[in-house]
Amino acid sequence: MFTTTEEFTMQKASTRRNFIQIFPLAGLAMIAACSDKPAPAPVEPAPMPPPAPIADPVTTPPMEAPPPASEPAMTAPATSSQSGSMPMADPASSQAQMLGYVENAANADKVKYKNFVAGSHCANCGLYQGKATDKIGGCPLFPGKNVSGEGWCSAWVKVVPV
């Protein structure tokens, strides 16, 4: 049967491993076999509707264009002339807390946010919608709000030169 203790140990480990792999399946099989619920009846697919008739291009009038949408789907990014009229992002808001936004990059939690780069701030972020010299500007992460040019958040990305 076994010639060495090592063979016996290997066979024993293999058996335990097999048991652990098979045990959950055996339990499910027992539950399914002992269930009082009848097997569900097979569901037949719904019949396909008949194909639509092909329109004759000679006698069919052209389709009208849909009316224009009443509201734009997205708002345009804030320009530096618009940004003065928008409120400032609140560092205590849930969005700001989630992103680690602070109004001064020197106050950023460098321990919690390992991606903090020395010298990074909103005005030199790729998402900042103002000029690099602007004190405040828009940010797509805070729609309808301004961020401080000296601020920072964990979504800071380096400006890619064009």
C-alpha cells in the first residue's frame, strides 16, 4: 500500500484537499434532493413580432427631424469670466471630503493621500478650468462651484502640454 511515511502524508493531504473541494457541492446536492419544491416548468421564448414592411422610397414622404431639445445635456465648463459668479466649493461637503479637497494645498493630508506631489495645487491641475494665474476657477469635479487656485484634492493631475 504505502512504502514510506511521506507517501502516506501526501495521500492524506490530497484526500483532505479533495474533500474540501467536494464538500460544498455535496451539501448543495443534498439540499436540492430534499427540497419540496417542484422543478420549474421550462419557459418558452415569446414569439417574434412580424417584420415591419419595407417603405417604398418613391411614395413614402421623408421623415421630419425631431424638435430641438429644450435643455442642453451638459453644461459648458466655466470660463474665467463666469467663474466669479459661482459659489466656492465647500471643503466640508461630502464630495470635497471624499476627494480630500482643501482650499490651501499646504493643508493637504500628505499621510492619507500618498499621491500628493509637492508644488501641486488646483491652478496647475489638468482639471482646473481657470487660467493658471486665476485665484479661483471652475472644476468638473465640483459642477457649478469654484475651487481655490491654491487648493488641492486627490484627483489632481499634471497639466499635459498641448
